Amino acid sequence: MRSGVNPVKGGKPVIKAPCDHRVVIPLFIPHENDYFKDAYKIFELCLGSLLKTSTSALKISIISNNCSPVINERLIKLYEQKEIDELIIEREGIGKINSVLKAIRTAEERLITITDADVLFLNNWEQEVVRVFKAFPRAGAVCPVPVYRKQFDLTHNIWKDYLFSNKLKFSEVKDKDALENFAKSIGWKYLPEEFGDSIATLESKNGLKAVVGCSHFVATYKREVFEALPERNSPYLIDGDSEYLYLDKPVILSNGYRLSTYSNNAYHLGNVHEEWMSDAFEQLDAVSSQFNDYSSLDRLEKNAFKYWLDFTLFKKLFKTKKFLRWVLKKKGLNDQQIYNYLDRVY
């Protein structure tokens, strides 16, 4: 039985608070023991740092991927307190990428940041990311954390376009301590010296440097990148080729560059809480947020021929040691640096 008329009938438009930047965080905390003992505490630092440092009035989506009932209760409380804007709770484990897809397939914001739940965002992270997008019209994904040895990871379009330009070269690492911290966050005891002595950078017309390459543990994307997503969901919980197919490849299919900020603007925390993490959070300056209109950012357009040229034909050159040696030399590495690089590649 139906009584009365649905009050939203009659072609009424959807009205939402203005927002041009969404952050998507997939969360998997099935319990709080062993590997996951500190997971929620670290997630709190991640979310808190976003709320504290972002200049945009962000909309934050959390996808609970088979989290425990206790964790879900805490997330519901965060939603009720309006600290997050969207909460999706999945009873079964659907995997990291499928969790992300729940939010990004319908997201309308111009910029979409996808981040793991163990990232501490630093002051000015959003401004620095946007500066890269503005300086490089073909930027499709920008990571706020420069990391080592990503210069040839789905970046062959950059190398082809700037092969004979001094805008693309190896530069001194701006924050070596940040590289060291990242290495430790993924389980290394230390960063090998040859990984932190130089980094590939691209310079814009106005002199802004960006690092060539982009990690996917945290990155901001232009929305149109995800028009190149596979139609089906990923069959993997994590790893496999899921991050490549759903986060990395769509950027280059869209004729975009994968870049990182030259300065370090976030920390990868890992799964073990350490005192310095809370100290770093407390030292963050809280900023006021407002609507930031990013609609003027250049739009990427698919180009099937350019993709084939860059990532099928031109990429083959980098598989020859002689050509790669020539490129490394031309772009500023000395003989010892070239040896260290080729020794680890071949």
C-alpha cells in the first residue's frame, strides 16, 4: 500500500554542497591483533591529518572492506560526527581496488585522491599537488611523496616528449631523509646510498620541478582518468595486476603524465605505530578549508596512437642496455651512478 506522494518527485534536481576534491580511503582492519594491532590508531592519524591540513572542503569516502564490527561502529560514529562524507560497509572482503571502485565510479569531483589508510598528510600537501597539475597540463596523477627509482615506471611518454630537452634530467634529491623514512616504512633497514643520490625531475615553463613517476599508495588523479577503467572488477584482494590496471594504466591511456611533487608532503607510516608519528601529527598546523574550484585544470584526452607510440614502440628502446646507458648519461648521471643503476636493472 502507498499513501500520499513522494515529496522528492517532480523532477527536482540533486543539490549537493560544492566540492571539487574527493579523498577515497579503502580500509581493511579485520581485527586489532598481530599485524593489525596499531592499524586503527594509524588510520586516525591519516584521517586527522587530512582534516587538519587540507585547504579544500574535501569530501571523504571510507570503504570498510570486511572490517570488524568494532571498527565499523567507530566509522559510523565518525560519519555521524560529519568527519567523513561517505561510508560504505562491505561485510565480505572485496579487496582494495574493488573497494576504491565503489567510490570512484560515481565520483564527480575534478580531483580524486586515493590513499592507503597509513599515510600522514603534511601541511601544504594539497597546494603542492595542485601546483604540479597547474604547471604540467598533461599531469594525470600526482603523488605528494617523491620516491626512488620510479623514473621508468609507466613514464615513457615523458621520456619521449623530453628526450632532447634539458627540462628532463636527474637532479639532487630535495629531502633525502624523506626517502630514508619511506624505505623504512616498507620494511627496509635503510635506503641504499645509490638510491638517494639523485632523482629524475621534469621542469615546467615557469620553473616548477616535479619528480618523474608516481606511487599508488597515495596519489591524486584528474577525474577523467577513470573513464579508462576496465569495465569489470578486479579478481584480486590485493596485488596481482590490480593496481596497475585500475590506478596506473588509466593515466597513460588518457595520455597523461605520472608525476610526484619534488618536495615531500606526506609520510608513509606502515603498520606499526611509533611515537614520532603522533609528534609529527601534533606539529601540523590546522588550516581553514573552503571550496576550491579546480575546473580550470586542463582536461586529458585519450589518444590511442600516442599510447601505442609511447608504450609499445618507444618503450622497446629502454630494454636495450646501450640505449638506456645513453639516456642516463645524457640526463646527468655520472659513470658510477650509471653502473649502480644498470647493475640493479640487468
